[in-house]
Amino acid sequence: MATTRNNTAASLMTVKIIANDKGNPAGKLADAELHFTAGPLAGLKLIGFAIWERRGGTGRNVTFPARQYSVNGERRSFALLRPTEDASAQDAVREAILAAYGETEAALQATA
């Protein structure tokens, strides 16, 4: 199941939600992609976002695209989408993805 949602006033991007119908891994609700519709990134998409149910069921979390690597046998990850100055810059993306997932979830419940 995939749905899209425009999430900016200028509609620079669309969030595509791909539901995790398999339930594996536990707690993963969906994957998300950002599809750019205007500007220099038009026609491109950024993949690797995931929506998770928080442990204890107290809300949802969004993980951002990352690359894993190993240092002395220890697994680490390197975030691929990072803020240039303001650390809260990721919050707008996180909120847009959660809002798109909420709309998708509501649409699914309305048809059920």
C-alpha cells in the first residue's frame, strides 16, 4: 500500500508511504520516501526513511537514511541527511513524514 501527500506550501516534495504489511521487524510501521516535484531536485527521490512505533507504545519515531560501517568490529551508522546549521531543521521533515503516515493510517481505517 502506498499513498502520497503534498506537505509544503509550495509543494516542493511529496511524501510516499509504503506500509509494512509483513510486521517484520517488530515495531516498524512503514517506509517513507521524499519525492521532489520542483526546484533543482525535481524528478528525484530520497529513500531510506522509516516510521517506527516507540517502545511502550507512546508515539512514533522516524529514522533517517543512514549508512552503516564498522570500526573495530563495532557497528556504527552515519546519517546521510544532516542539518547544515540548525539541528532542528530535521524536525520539519520528521513532522511531514509523520503527518503523511497519519493521513495514510486514517484513510486505511476509513476503508476498513
